[in-house]
Amino acid sequence: MTHAAADLVRQDIAFNLHPYTNLALHEERGPMVIARGEGIYVWDDAGNKYIEGLAGLWCVSLGFSEERLRRAAQRQLDTLPFAHNFAHRTSAPATQLAARLIEVAPAPMAKAYFVNSGSEAVDTAIKIIWYYNNGLGRAQKKKIISRKRGYHGVTVAAGSLTAIPLMQNDFDLPLPRMLHTDTPCHYRNGLDGESEEQFAARLAQNLDDLITREGADTVAAFIAEPVMGAGGLIVPPATYFARVQEVLRRHDVLMVADEVICGFGRTGNWWGSDTYNITPDLVTCAKQLSSGYLPIGAVMVSRPLYETLALQSKKHGAFGTGNTYGGHPVPAAVALETLEIYRERDIISQVRKVAPLFQRRLAALAGHALVGEARGVGLIGGLEIVADKESKQQFDPARKAALTVTERALAHGLIIRPLPGDCIGICPPLVISEAQINALFDKLEQALPEAAAALA
């Protein structure tokens, strides 16, 4: 390690507070420093090369060296490095991006509102829902339902919907008004002999019962990721969203599609909502909107919601919320160029071309002794790690089974991520080739038996 590298490690341990990190352990281990990237690969500061099998954090869709995105940021910095969207003002990139998002939305939408992250998008969606119901004179209709193991961000309100113990323990979450219903994981939660359709029907009935028990006049919205990401890569069972949306319509409860991970081609369509026939009233998105190159997120709202927001803003004198950097022209310009690349290169067709190989290689891992289930869609997949395949018994959490697998994968030059429930997330950049998919799974196949030996 060079003197400069050692100094950076010392500074990191001394001053950098890391998210989702065992802080006490970090003082002993220090950081892995990522120094550069190219295509689907990144290199650490010691020169070791890795396949980035999680696309950074589910976001770097176009890889780590897309020159057009760098140039788009530079052009905007040279022209107008900052502008805001407050009080009737705008910049060309913000307005053009809003128009483009509405054009490709998964259901008819009226307006796009810009923020800086998925967490902020979910927080803003909650505020809009409450503002909307107050505008309709429904002061009690404020509760939001998410699913257990759903991930919707980490701000106080969004973190209340992220129903994963690690993200709520000792943070005094969830807030009041936040409710949680069943995890749609057929492998883990289905009853003996229960088909996916029967499981979906049972979950929809449980949701109906929850809304009835709470009072439909108090329940405002249901929020769901089309495919649950950080909670364990859970693909919805057959008929699930059709049944859920029937319940929501019956009780006049809004559907919020959290497309932060699934949006922009990940599932083989523009949106996860397209893949699973979801008709949302609001859509939250971020991550692949800019290929992760600069922070930006958005909330899209339907026409009925927007019309009430407009009346409310007239009543109060303004729509009384905003983010300094929401609609910042530089991230907006990069997002516009990202969407243009998706269109020009037909990234959706690229995903559909290589996804069958990705899913075949993923499914083949289900035969390994450590793997209880391999599940996925498009270019996203997950493995659930178990101690016993027949009984589905999991390892003692202290064994950190999923972490053991990912650490062995790292030793073979593959970055993937352990998730709650001893699951592993695999989510490469959308530009990955078939040869690179084979290389990714070859490395994972090397890691699994080594992890099994370590856990034996």
C-alpha cells in the first residue's frame, strides 16, 4: 500500500461515517477504496479488477465510463451550473426531462416533480397524498400501507415504510399512520401445497381485512416495489398485483409504484409496472434515471391528483414544498442524455436479448446445497441462502451466511450484495454482454462451494 493510499484509509477510519456499515468493525478493517471504473468493471486502489454485479447500488445502468454522460454534465456546467424550479422559474433541462418522463410513464401521468434521491421521492409522495386528501376534505384518510421487507428509503417518513428491522431498530420508526402487510414471498411464506395464485389471493384478502379493520376512510395509499429489492429480491407471485389493485380500487386507496430500482429497463420493460400490469396513481423513480452518474429522483402524479394539488396551491397561495436541488439543471441534463441513450441504443431490447441467459445461469444455482431459491426477472436476480434445502431452515444470523458468500465472490473479482433474510442481490449494469454474464456466474459458482465449506 502506498503512503497516499494508507493516508486515505486512516482519514476514512477517522472521519467518514459509513451507511449500512458495522461502524465498530470498520475501525478495524477500514474501507475498500474503489479507484476507477470502465464498462461493467471497477478497480480498487490496489489495482484489483471486479465485475460490479450490483451496478453500484442498483443504479449504474450504462456502466462506469459512458462518455456521453460526462459530456452532458460538462456542457451544462459550462452553460448554467445552477437554477431552481421555485416560483415559476425553470431551466431547459428540468422542463425537457419532465416532458420526457411523462411521455414514457407506465400509466397516464400529468406532472413530474424532481428531488435528489429515491428516499426523497417517497417522502414527497407521502406529502402529496396527505395534501391531496386534505384538499378533498378527507382529513382522516392518511394511513400508508407498505409490505414487510419492502424498501422505500431511509428518511424518517420513507424509513417508516421500509419495514426491515435493521432500518428501523432504535431509530424510533415507524411513525404513526404507517402500516405494514404481508411479504409476497411464496418460497418463504406460502403454506404447504398452496399455489402462487392461492397465496396471492390470501395476501390480497389479508390486505382487504387490514383496510377494513383500520377503516377505509383512514387509509390513503398502498406503496409497493414491483420487484422487492433490498428486502431480499422478491418477485411477486402470479396474479398478486391484479388482486391487490382490485382491493385498492374497492376501498379508494391510491396505488404508489416505487420504481426506484425497477424503472428504466431493469425488468425487461421501461417500468416494473409494465412487467406486472400495475396502474399507479403515483410513481417514484431515481437511480437508473441518470445511470447513477448524478443524484436525481422524481415523483410523477396522475391528472386527478394534480388537479387537486392545483386547487390546494390556489387556496394557500403556493404549493408549499420544494428542494433546493430538485430539478438541478446538471443532473437533469445527465438524466435527459441517459434517457436518450436508452432510446437510441434500444436498451430495453438489449435487456430482453441477454436476460434469458442471465435467468438460466441464475436458475442453475438453485441446485447448489446452499441455495434455497433462485429468483429473478430481466437483469435482476437473487439467491436465498439456507442451511437445509428440504426444510428451508436458515443459518443462525450470527453465521452471516449471505455475507460469507459475497466475501468469497469478492475474492474472485465479483461484487454482489448480502441482503436481509440471508439473500444475495445480483443486478449488473444493463449494458452487460452475454460473455460477461457467463463470467459473472462463473465467479459466483466458484464462490458458493468455498462459502459452503466455510459455513460447514
